[in-house]
Amino acid sequence: MPRVASRTRCLHPLTSDLPASLARGPRGQRAGAGTSEAKYLAQIIVMGVQVVGRAFARALRQEFAASRAAADARGRAGHQSAAASNLSGLSLQEAQQILNISKLSPEEVQKNYEHLFKVNDKSVGGSFYLQSKVVRAKERLDEELRIQAQEDREKGQPPKT
């Protein structure tokens, strides 16, 4: 009598219509038993990556918008000041810290520059590196004072002293 393959009730949609002999894998387990779990795991990973990717893209767009808004708020003087920072290698804040200046005034810049330059002179045991930093800071602050004076002239206001 010919052998008829019996059908089994399998929960997996791809293997539900297979005969019982084909519904089993090479090790005897149901075909597709591990694939559905792997499929769900892969879907979870893909969704997680999509969520993180969207959040990252949104944060990047916000950062670009904030950067653009800050650059627009600085206006033309911001561009000149940024160019001066690039040329001297020091930001305005760094230069003010080096010369210990809180308010930008030519007299205070000159007074602090002369003191720090003398104190850091190599002939009195000072550091050439620190002395050069003092010189660069003064150059950066002088450039900033020049930019402010130019803006004041353009606006028709007397220069700040």
C-alpha cells in the first residue's frame, strides 16, 4: 500500500500546507520555527535604527538652523570678527582672558599688554611662549577695536573710548 504523507497543522503561514515530512527541518524541528523570531528581531532592529536616524537628522537640522540664526544675529560684524579670529588664531574671549580684560577699552588693553609683556620677557626669566601669546592677544583685541570703530563710523556714532 502506498504511503500517503499526512498533513500536520502548522502555525507558520508558509509551512501550513506542507506535508508533515516536509514541514520538519533537517534536525527535526518545525521549518520556520526560528525564522519568525529572527524576522521579528530584524524588524525591531530596523525600526530602532529608523527612529534613531530620524532623531539624529532632526537634531542636525535644528543645529544647522540655530547656527544659521546665530550667524544672522551677529550680522556683518560677526563675519569680520570671525575672520579676525581665524587670522590671529585666537577668539575674542581667549584674547580677553589672556590680557585679563573684562571690558574692551584701548587703554586697558595697552596697560595690561605692557605689564604682561614685561613680566614675560626672557631676560627677566619669563617665557617666550607666553610673551608671544600676549602679543597675539593684543593684536586680536586691536583688530576687534578697529572693527568696532569702523561700525561706529558707519552708523554715524562717535567711537567708544
